[in-house]
Amino acid sequence: MKNKRSWLVGNWTISDGSAAVLTPVDPLFIYLSLLTSASVSGDNEWKFVDIDNMLLESHGSMDAESIRLFFSMQDVRARALEALCAVRHISSDTVVAKIDTAKVVAWLKRKCDPCKLPPALAEATVASLGASAADGLAERAKTREMALLVSEYLPEYWTAQLFAEYNGFDGVCSSEKVETKRVQAMVFDSPDSYAQGIASPSDAARQAKQQEKPKPAKEKQLEKAAKMSKSITSFFQKKKTAS
């Protein structure tokens, strides 16, 4: 009976017994991903698209019905158009929009506010710098940690643009010790330690030793983003047409 399970909901049986874990997320991240794919035009150029026509397509793991329900949220749509797009009103019932790079970068930088960094991670980041750290370095280090968290929700192109805005966080330490501190601040082994956002004291040393590892390849790539910025189209594959 392994992997054979279903859900009983009211008077109905749902054959797919898999479970999904949901976490709160700003829906504008979804808008940004969809609009980026739909409005890319040429090198460093964006084209206007009719958002209503996007409802007819499937986008990755989102089917057309999911897209329709998502775009029917008028308050979210209004926020996305204001925060991410340049907008043209073609008629009373037709609005087209395209990515506005300056708006998107400004919105992403607001997301990287170091004051929003989880307290335990902020403390670990500052502690890893040492008492002799230069003025302002702690804020840059915390901003970098926020940028790494935000980048988990972004297409590769926007991750590169975000890190380029901060010059790749040049001068911010990114040693193996920093990585260990970051992991240690986020792991938990009981409800109590989870609520505090830190590992329990008895297991902290053991967990840190087990989880010591070289700096992830992703971080190495992000640090070079400012120097390796690519054109928009390089992040999207061209569709092949049948011969």
C-alpha cells in the first residue's frame, strides 16, 4: 500500500493523496515571473503585452485555470501594475503593460531592507564580522542576506540585476564561517528552538560541525553578478518552430 493514499473531503474522495505545504508570499513575485517571460522582446528591451491574453496560456507548473483565478484578484493586479510595470490604456476595457526595469529594481531593493532580516540570522551575521568591522559593513552584510533570501523567488535575470545594484556586495565577507553561522541560525530541532529561530544549545556545536561546507556555487555566481550582467534574452530560450 506504499504511496497509495487519498483524501476524504466531505462526501468526496480525492484520489491524489499528496500534500502541499504553503507559506505566505508576496504575489507580486509571481506577477514578476509571468510578466518577465511574456514581455521579453530583445536585448535589454521589453514589449507591451495584454495581461488578459495571458490567461489563455499555461505558464510552467501553473495551468490556465490557475492563471485565470490569479489574475482575477483585482487588488493584486493593481499593485503589480503600479509597482512593476509601465502601463498604456488602449481603450476603456483594454490595458497593456510591460516590465519597467527601474520600478522592478526599486521594488526589489525595498524587499532587501535589513530591518526585515530574521532576528537570529541578523545577530549571527553581525557576530561573524567581528568587533573590528568597518562602519556600515554590518548593514551591507545584513542587506546581502536579505538579497539572498529574496533571490529564491526571482528569475535568474532579476537576481543578477538586484546584485548589480549593490555592486555584488563588494567588500562584504563571505567566508565558510559566515555560511556556518547562517545555517546554524536557521536550523531547529524542537518547537521551542524553532520559535526562537535558533538551534538548541545542546546540539548547536554538533549541527554546525555537520553542516560546515564550502560556499555554495549559487553564492559565488551572485557575487559576480555585477560584473557578468547579461542581456535579457540570454535568460530565455527561443521557441523552436517545426520545419
